[in-house]
Amino acid sequence: MFIVKSTETIFPIDKVRTQFPALERVYKERPAAYFDGPGGSQVLLQSITAISGYMQRGGANLHGTFPSSWETEQVITEAREAVADFLNVQANEVAFGANMTTLTIGIANALGKQFNAGDEIVVTEMDHRANVDPWLMMAEDRGLTVRWIPVDKEKLTLDMQNVNAIINEKTKLVALGMASNAIGTIVDLEPAVKRAREVGALVAADAVHAVPHMPIDRDQQDIDILLCSVYKFFGPHIGIAAIRENVFKDLVPYKLTTSPSYYPDKLETGTQNHEGIAGIRPAIEFFASFGEGETRREKILSGYLEIEKYENGLAGRLREGLSQIDKVTLWQAADDVPKTPTIAFQVAGYAPSEVCVILAEEHSIFTAAGHFYASTLGDVLDVNRTGGWVRAGLAPYNTEEEVERFINAIAAL
């Protein structure tokens, strides 16, 4: 087994920033500072080059008898192999789609054919609606009962105290989010996954917010259906589904009669975004570029350590700075709860949207406000009626100077 060893190295922030052309943008005579990564990261130059290169050489659809068609098939194969290393899955378990939401709706519709009235599914109060509504719609269509894992409003984590009752012998599917895209809490999946296995239920996990910040091992985490999106980790707008082979083979998606009936292609309805798929491998190899090892998987794992260490250092400083401002209320779990470098907060006397306008127009800082599609969480925590949160998300291209600028901008309010 490959053991990741952390080394004390200086994070190459200047080199990193040269790989993101968007960072050259100037707004209101100041360099733009992007704190909106949780809604979509900036795109790596290598991915942009791969996308444009594919289009410049001449794209084609699949199964042709000419070079550009063969090359398209090779692009897809290489992308699947890269995702396999990224998530520790098999390449033939990887399907692409327009986005995570579209893929989840397709999977839910297909999976629902295996369920019957009276069966149950479980979702959580913390999740993005993309890992809630597709399952709710399927449940309504099939006459299933829906149960919810609640949020602990004090701890800002999932409350797993009654998980053995919520997940029971009637449960067929448990849908969990790996990390909250709104407040950054990294979810301890183990109690729910363990209980799902005891009752023979499938586990679907939304890794969209987790993947940019932490390594994923689908099999080690015992997940059947794993979903994420490349545009959250420095690539193009492409969704990824990694479905365990024994589940995938029995899945019967809604598709054209003439389209493939074999996996993973049977989930990829219609012509795919081939140029976008060309940008996936460079985005994944960005993580590997920070690491060491003999294989791409090994490099990805050790690369994550360097990125996590840098991002968490910036996030710690941002949390510390904001916590010292009287008007600021931070919405975050306790220090002993792992979190992504995503900080949700409110400023007394200002609507979250007003804060974002001031940050952009007066400080050239780009961030967002709202419930970020984690609307049930916003309702439970009673923030939706006041406009939700301001959300600041950090990426490996952010700098200490940008963090200080952010803190000073909020303090100026």
C-alpha cells in the first residue's frame, strides 16, 4: 500500500497562479480576487489548451472510420482512466454528462425501476438539492417513503443519533453529501454507510464540493454511486458519475433505442461534450503535479496533502480574521470537525447580497450570497428569510494578500 508522507515544502503559489489565465483580470483598477470557487473554480490553462486543441484539430463523433473519430474515442478513454485514478474506481465505471444534477436525475429515474411502493429512501437536511430532489421525484413517481437525516443546529453537522431507525429494513437507497457546499462541514459518512450495508441499501454520495479539497476513495468509503463535477476542480462544465459495476450493469436508463445498452455509455444520452471531456485529464493531473509517487494515483494522493495544507492555512487565517469583527457571525462547525476551506457568514446590518456588491465594487473581490441550493439547510438554520449567507471559498490559486484584503474589506463595513 502506498503511504503518503507529508513534506515541509513551500507552496508554489506564484507558479500555480500562472496556470490560471483568469487571475490576470483587473476590475475597478485592482486585480480581481476570486472567492467564488465553491460555485465554480477558475479553469486551468492546460485544460483550456486541451479543449481548444481538440477543436482546432477537428472534432468528430464516435464510431467513425477516420482519424478524428478515433482521436475522440481516445480522448474519452484517457479521461475515464484519469477519473479512475482520481476517485479510485474502474475506468469502465465512469460516465460523463452535462453536470452532476442531470446525471443524478437520470440515475434516479433508472434506479427507481427497481423499487416498489412502500420501499424507503433516505436523504439529508444538509445536502445540495441536486442530491435531494432527483431522489424525491423518483420517490413520488414510485410511491416510496422518504426519510431525512436531520442537521444538528448547534453543531452544524448531521445528527446521526437515530440513524439506525431512519435507515431500516425497508430502505433501498441512502443519499449523502460528502461535504456541505454552504457551510463547509465535512460529513462523517461512516455511521450511515455502515447502517445502509446492514440493511442492504445502496449508497449514493455527492462529492461535488468535496473533490476540490480532499482525496476520494470510492471503494474504501464503500459508496455505490459517486457524483462530482469537473468545473468545481479547475476544468470545464462536465458531470461525472462513478457507479459500482455490479450496480451499473443492472441500471436501465431512459435512452434512445439505438444508443448503446452497455455501461458506461448507456448513461451518456446523446452526443457528449467531447471538447469539454478533453479538459478533464489536465484538471486531474494538476493535483498530481504537487505529489510524488510511481503512479498517477500515488501522485494525486500526495498532491492533495500539499493543496489541503495550503488551503487550510488560508482558511484558518480568514476564519480568525472574520471572527474578530464584531458584526460578523460565522456559520461553521466546531474546530474539531473537519471542514473544507469554505466560510459562510453574515454581517449585521447588511443583506448578504449587499455585502457581495460592496466586496466587488469597492474591493474587486468576487464572492456570492444565498443558500447555494442547500435550501433545506438554510431553512433549518433560519437564514433564508434574511438572504442566506455570504460564502467565501478558497482555492489553491488564492493568496495570503487576497485573504487580508477580504478581512479588511469586511472590517471596513
